[in-house]
Amino acid sequence: MAEGKTKSRIYPLDRIRNIGIIAHIDAGKTTTTERILFYTGKTYKIGDIDEGTTQMDWMPQERERGITIVSAATTTFWKDIRINIIDTPGHVDFTAEVERSLRVLDGAVTILDAEETVQSQTETVWRQADKYQVPRIIFVNKIDKLGADFYKTVEAVKNRLGVKPAVMVLPIGVESTFRGVYDLLAEEAYIWARPLSPGGETPGGDDMGAKYEVKKEIPPELSPEKVKEYRHLLVEQIAETDEKLLEKYLNGEKPTVEELKKALRQAVVNYQLVPIYTGTSLRNKGVQPLLDAIVDYLPSPLDRPPVEGVNPKTGEKETREQETSVPLTGLAFKIQLDPHVGKLYYVRIYSGTLKAGSYIYNSSRDKQERIGRLLLMHANQREEVDEAYAGEIVAVVGFKETRTGDSICDQTHPIVLEGISFPEPVISLAIEPKTKSDQEKLGYALQRIMEEDPTIHVKSDKETGQTIISGIGELQLDVWIDRMRREMSVETNVGAPQVAYKETVKRNAEGEGKYIRQTGGRGQYGHALLRVEPKPRGEGWEFVNAIKGGAIPSDFIPSIEKGTKEASANGVLAGFPLTDIKITLFDGSYHEVDSSDIAFQIAGSMALQDAVKKADMVLIEPIMKVEVTTPDEFMGDVIGDLSAKRAQILGTSQRGNATVIIAMVPLAELSGYATKLRSMSQGRASYYMEPSHYEEVPRNIQEQILTKK
């Protein structure tokens, strides 16, 4: 940790790149980030995931499991361009980390495995990047791996991601003979030193790939015809995105490399083309051309459109140019508890200046906040600065009320930016403290977890008195239980994972709730009539006020809504939340003296329970999209087992020597599936799953669930 403060300097916005590294688990995100830090001089030793020495995976849980769990931010420099990097997790359980990172980034590098091509989580993060319109480049990693195929991967990008890939380099050699890349624009070959010995003790040479040869001639592994064909295609693709260049190209003039680079940059910013590079990060080959591409083609804050938001005072839409000279606008996109400095609030500054010791306005919560300290982060290392400017990503110490997705701004120029949406939890655990001292600490620990991870929900089960913690997946909950033990010294007993069922209705019905109590003196009177209607799956809960003629005073309508909301949260059929339902309040009555908020709250709750019991209530369950990759000889067993789990098999495809089975499977059937699959396939099959949608539970299964309740 740095001592004292570093005097900030305004870095020109056109020389800043805010990028994320995104991909499927095990594609090589963290390894690539470690190489970037080494070649840019940020670190002097390459970190290794297997040895647990990486800079970006700094948490003990990350080093033990060899996976990224939390997104880590760092800053480095390449060719006098400042690159702010966020290395994101690849596991679907930590998809919220990817979501919030992409919300604030200007560009992204998608890493693909050259043998596996486009994998499931790659498609998921690609869609997340599409949602925020983040320009991307692709790095086809592990090109030295057995079964790696660069050209097949390019086809998969075209077909599965639906984009136009611009092949920038061709691999020289294949699998174990890979030794460099041929740059199609510069018409140069970049050759990395071969291993020093046949055993390959020092991959990429003793300089760890920092040096490479540049050769003008086409290497023998590539035919001149192939190079010519791919360069012609690339020039054509770039020219088609720029009218002047296209005219020049059609007139038979040869565009210069600088003209092509300029046009390509604009095409990437406009999502017209996605440049593709290749290499092997682990063997230290091909990373420098990727760094050049980040600098040359990914956007600076100036290339991005002005940020849009709403003025909370007027309700009008407003925009902010991404400039230091305009009023402050920023977004708090992540909260992290640091053992040394307390809570860190990661903020992307879109415009203006943040100053340590100053006050800012949280427009999302209408609160004033003080900035205690400003920190530049390098994973879990910190460097204190006195000011931060537009285009930067910094950590703030000192906020009290701010939460993930809140907008911060200048109080005289308020603006609320679009927040960040997170997926709903699908799996729950019951947890209880082991000792009395743990009981006192548990509430604080759970509050902190919910602040750090917005996909974690916590509630108390009134019937059992247990605390229920819900999230996206078993691994995510497992990591948090472990972190509570290590970081917060809270020991807990954990129940078996429970599926997040929900309740809904299948038809329209009406219900009445009348709450009348006379106890001497002033009584209680509330009377409401409700209609419930099913909504399409995934549309959630809606309350509509259709009262006419003042049957119920408008002051009591929010109380009825609150009563129906509470009843919906606690469930009617089996205690699961009620969803995909439209509740219409259409009539009722009141008493001049006895009516009160609490009476109408209870009446609303009673009316909802009365209505839904007549509306053919059913349970719905989370359905997971599952992809199993298995050697051919186990395919029959795997499909048979999935069918026994009420799976709907969507199809199969070949990936090298393996078969990929795609299925929709109820989450309730997948408990312990990893162990079952390993034993069924002699440890050779693997699977990936992600939440897909909710579906009605079959009647016989529903009866079993209700009997257990």
C-alpha cells in the first residue's frame, strides 16, 4: 500500500481506455491480464494461477479454487495510453460482477478458448455487453492447445455471436508448433522465441515473451495465397464501413495502413466490426498485438456518447458530455469491504472532478455524502490521490448512504443515471449462528454481504425462525459462507440448498377482505374488493388502483397496496412469494371514524388471500439451461440421466471429440449433479448451467412439495 498521497494529473481523455476482460470460465482472462500487467511494466513477475501468485485473483478463495470471484480493477500504461482494466469472473454464479463492470466500461476484450470456441458463458457475457453497447475485440487464447482451431473459432464467432469478425492476425504454426502471428494490416510477422529446451521449461524464451522478432516476409507455415485472401477480405470489410475509403478502394487505389486503422477504429466504436487476435497467454505469445489493438481500436471516453439521465427535480431527460470541465457525474457500481480502510465504493466518473475532502450529492437517494479519501486500485493494493477526473475509475472511502447503482453528482446540477439491474436469486440456504457471539455478528455480516453483492437476498422464515440466504448458485453461497467465517469471524451451521419456488395464479378471480374490530372506543374498519389476473411468465407483480367515486379515500390506497405486497411476499399456497400476477383494487368501503391505515392493510391482505385461493394457484420453479460436454461413449448414460431429471433435451452438437448436450432442467433435480456426472463419466464430462426461466411444477411434484411444507 502506497504511503501518502500521489498528486493527480489530468490525463487527456483521448488517451484513456476503460476496458473489461470478459469470457467463459477457464478461457484465460486472469492469465491474459497478468501478461498485460507484466508487458506494460506494472508488475515485474508474472503471476501464476496454479501457484496462487496472481495479482488480480488476490482473495484466498480465488487462489484456492483457481477462479475469479470478484472483479478486480487496476491501471497500467502502454504507449503513453492509460488503460484502466477490470478483470471479471467467468463463472455464472458471479455474473453480477460482470453486469456492473460492463455498465461502466467503454470497451471489452472477450477471451475465447481456441479449442472450445464460443462457450455458454461467453454468449451470456456477450449479451450483457450488447445490452450496454460496449465495443469489443476478441482474443482467441490457448492456440497452442491440442485441438485448437483458429479458423473454426472465427466461424463460431460469426454464427453463434451473430457479429462480423475482422480477422487481424493469422496464427503461425498450430498447437505445439505455434510460434507467432502474422499481422494482416501491417503485413508483418511477429515471432516469439521458442522454448529453450524440448522440455519447454521456459515457455516463450527466457525474457517471458517480452521480446519478439518482426519479419517482413510471409513465414513458411502460411501460404501467400491465404495471406492475400485474408488481407483482401479485411481491407474490404473496413472499406465498407467508410464511404470515402470505399470510393477510394473501388477506384483501385490502395488505402494506407493509417487510413484503414482510423476507419477500423470507428467501425469498432459503432459495433460494425469485431477485430480478432490470437495467441497463448500462458506461453507468453501474442499479447503485445492485443495491447496495441486495445490502444488503437477500443474507444476512449470521448468516443462514447454523452451519458443520459433524468433530472430528479424536473423529471426531464438530460445528457452530460464526458468532459472534466462540466459538472460532476458518476456512478457507484461496486461496494467492497477492505480490511485496512473500511468500505470502498468504486465510482466511474463520467464528467467533472472528484476531490478528497469535498461533498457530493447522491441524486438516487437525495443525500449529501462526504468523500473522505480517493484511491486508485491495483487489485487489493491502493494508491491515494487527491483528485480524480472524468474518464477515471476510482475507489471512494467515506460514503455512508450510497448503494450499488447510485448516481453521484454536483448538487446544483442533479442527474440520476440508469441504475444496474441484477438477476433474481434461484437458490437458498438456511443458516444459523453456531454460538451466541456468532448470533450478534451474523446480522452485521449479512448486511455487509447484501451491500457487496446485490444478487444476495436475506430474509427470516417466521415459521422456523431460520435466516434464509438466497443467491444465483451454490458456489456463490458457498463462497460467501466461507468469507463470513474467514473475514468476519462468523461461524454458521448451513442447511441443504433449497430451490426458490414461487407461487402464481392460472385464472382470473375476485376476493373480498373485510376487517372490522370493535373493542370499546374507536374501532377498526377496512373493506377492499380485489381482482387477480395471471400475467405472462417473468413479468412480476403489479398493483392497479381502479377505485372510482371515492368508495375508498385515496389516503388508504397505499395501505391496501402494502397489505397485498406483504401477503404476496409471504405466499398463500406454501409460503413462497407470489409473482406474475396483476392485482386490481376495484371497490370497497370505509368508515368515517374507524377506518385506519392498519385496518386497510389487513383488509388488502385478506382480500388477496381470498381471491388467489379461487384463482387456481400453482407453484412455478426455476428452469436451468444446462450444457453437458461429454466424451461420445458416455452420451447415452448422460442423456438417460437427464431425462430422469425431467429434462427437456434441446439438442446435441459436436465439439472436437466430445458431444455437447443442451437441455432445460428443473433446478430442483440438479442437486449434487457435479458428483453424479463425474462418477458417470469417469471424471471426463463437465457441465455448465445458467438460470433460464420459470415453469409450472407438475401436479404430482407440487403435491410432494406441499406435503413436505
